[in-house]
Amino acid sequence: MITLRAKIPQALARVAHPSSDFDLNIGLEPRVLKLQDAAVLIALVTRPNGVNVVLTKRAAQLKIHPGQISFPGGKRDGNDLNIVATALREANEETGLQASNVQVLGQLPIHRTMTGFRITPIIGWVQHWWNIQPNPGEVEEVFEVPLQNVLHLPNFQVQSRHWAGHNRNYYVVPYGPYYIWGATARILRSFAELMDTS
């Protein structure tokens, strides 16, 4: 039987299109938008009941996306060897996860955000659980969600809100008290679409 860890690289090899915050908002994308490179780590951990994905709740004092649910990640630094190094460095800075503890399985298509970022989602398998050390300046909470919950396409909803003079649509994949939406939900949906074999 092929394990989930083996299935993921196979799924990532499939042809997939980049995603965007504008996927559900055709016609609202700015004509000119200088995008900044960034990366996030979709960290997967094995638990007795299955595989979980690690998420964070951003600190309330942050200027960009305060209090929102996100993957560990951030802007590419000039010293980063590549975009994978960006994801691993940011995960370490935000949660204490060491790069040596992560087996990189591949990456999802790039996601463009309304806030001017070109995000590369890196999928990594955490080899051993670690002593979580949330960066108090960036992270309010580190928590886990069952991977099966966010790989099940029917769990995704489309909601909307009025923002910058327009109604904006976005994906939501709620779990318990956590409202997972926006770019994080869209990236998870890309993952779910690639893993879907129906």
C-alpha cells in the first residue's frame, strides 16, 4: 500500500495552475502589481489518529493580516539560498521547528495575494515532534488541524465581505474554533485538488 508520504510527491507532480486571491474575484485584480516573493511551510506531522497540518494564529499587533490563521512563513530574505530555504527559515523563526527535522516533499503552485505577495507553499514532513517555541512578536498560537479535514473538498465554502469598495469572495475551510480563510484556505484547496482522486 502506498503511504500518504509517498502519494504527496506523486500528486505534486501533476500539472497545476497558480492560484490567486482573485480566483473568485474576476475583474478586481489590479493591472499592475509588483509582487514580493514569499514562502510558507505546510508542515505535516504524524499523530496516533492520523496526519495533521501545523497552522499558526498571527499575533494581533502585526501590520499585515493580524490575528489571522496562516502557515508559518514570510518574505524571502536576500540571504536565503532559495525559496525552500525561506519557508524553512520562517518556520524556525516562528515556531522553533528546525530545518533538519523536515523532509521536503515538494511545492504547490504559486499563490498571488491581494496584499502583493507571490507565495510558494512548500510541503514538508516533520520527522519528530519538537518543542514549540512561538515567536511572541509574530505568533499568538501554534495548533494542528487533521489533514483529512482540509483535503476534503466538500469542507470548503465560499464566503464574501465588502472590502475596498467591492464585494470580495474567498474560500473558507473552518475547523472547530478556527476560521481558516483567504490565502491559507485557497492554498489548502489547491493541495486538496491535487490530492483528489475522485
